[in-house]
Amino acid sequence: MTAPGTIIRRAGVVAAALVVALTAAYTPSHAADGEARTTITDHPGGPGTMLRQFEDLTGRPVGDLDKVLAVDAGGRTLTGEQLAALVAGEKVEGVEVVGTMPGGRDILGTTMADLADGTYDGRGDGGTGTTSLIFASSVPGGRDWCLTMCVANGKSIWECLLSRRGTDQILTLDLPGDTTVGGTKGAFEKANGVAVTGPSTVATLVGDREPSAAEIRTLLDGGDVESLRRVATLDGPDPGWALVDVAGKSGVPYAKTRAHIFTFSLPVIGKVLAVCVSHDDGKTWKCSARPWSGF
């Protein structure tokens, strides 16, 4: 297998959607759909333990805690955009802000239940089954920041969601034409610092010209573009196939421009689309990837 070519890192793919259940014991496990799960007990110091476990799972610093919001989301799991809006002081339909608390080391030493009523008072008796906690933190010396949401299910079990935000969500790689499907996967894993599962599917597109940057973004959003038409979709492509051979393996004859859309699963966010477009009759490929919320 030929090693990947030059890697161009426009921005880190967002590492998001870690799901953590705070239950009776701390036991790492794996859930369906690539979600990473772990369990801890809600105890004095529970918020700090939770954030440290996120750091262990992602291999990246969570950063300094800036603020904690208690909100009533009606039991819903909020999106990263909704979390960001609430932290920025904006209103989100159907979500009530119960209280806002400044971050700091002291607040990491309390319990989840103590914060559920929107005040840090040491009692922990005001939380309800629909109260959510949003932890907002910034990474020192960087532009990255994180949001962690914990939803109370009863009085002691909490489901948590980590959303790492960046200025851009697209990761772009330049790869030689003989790079395999498995090599493409490995290149994205190395560039993003996290393992992916798959690809589960590959769609082949053909056209008379290369797609523009705007069209690539549309493809990464799961849409269609004028320059390319989808002609085949194949489940479970062989990791040993070279990118230049994927079209033929999918039953597609020669075309001037070929592109492939691979569907991967990230353990911390779910589904990710990777679009690979051929250059020089398949001698080189430019591949871009980003999380897709359409699944």
C-alpha cells in the first residue's frame, strides 16, 4: 500500500457527540452507531471526573471551564448549534434557561445534581428529570472550544454529549492515485487523530468537469451538484481496492471526471462523508471529509 501524499489540514474535523452515561460504576464500553460510552457515578467531583474522562476518550484537552448553564430542554438532546446559541446568550425555541453559573475549579468539585437547578449552592436538591447542564470550556492557547451537555434522567443518571467546535469542519487530503480505500481511511485517521469505522458505502459519480469548491461542500452536505451525476452505490467496498479501481469495481465505465463519496463512522460524532475527486485520469486524488448531520 502506497503511503498517503501531502496532507493539507484546513481545519480539524469536529470531534463531537461523545455519549456518556453517569451510572453506578465507571466501565468503558461501546454502543451502537459508533458512539463512545463510559459510565461514572454522580458524586462530589462528578463534573471534573466527567471532563477528565472526555479528555481520555478524545486524547485532547477539554480546556478551562468558562461557564455552566442549566436549561430545561424537555428531555431532548440538543444539537451543537443549539448548545452554542445558548452559551452565546441566544434563545432556542423550546428550551428554557434555568440558570447560568461561572466556571472554575470549585464548580468541578460539586455534583451534577447540585447544578441542575441553575445555582451552585451545595444542596443539589433542585434538579428535575428534564434539566440539562451545558458546560462551556475554552482550550488555552487555541481557537478550539468544547460544549458538554448532561441531561438528567431521574436524579442520579446523566447522559452527556460533547461537541468540539472549530472554525471549519472540512479536512482535505491530497492522495496518490494508487492509494487504496483502506489507505484513504488511514490518512483521515492520522490527520484527525481518531479512528473511523468503514467505509460502509461508496457512491460513484461521473461528469465532464471537476466540481467547484462550493459543489464539494454541497456533496459533503449530502446534496447533488450539476457537474456530477451519481451512477452507482456499493456497500462495503474492499479496503484493498485502489481509488482508481473503485469505479470499475462498481460497474461504472470510463468517464472524464470521477468522484467517490465514502461513508465512514466516527466514534465521537457518528457519520462522516468523504468526497474523493480524481485528477489526471486518476493519477492523483483530492479527498475532503466532514461530519454530516443528515443521518
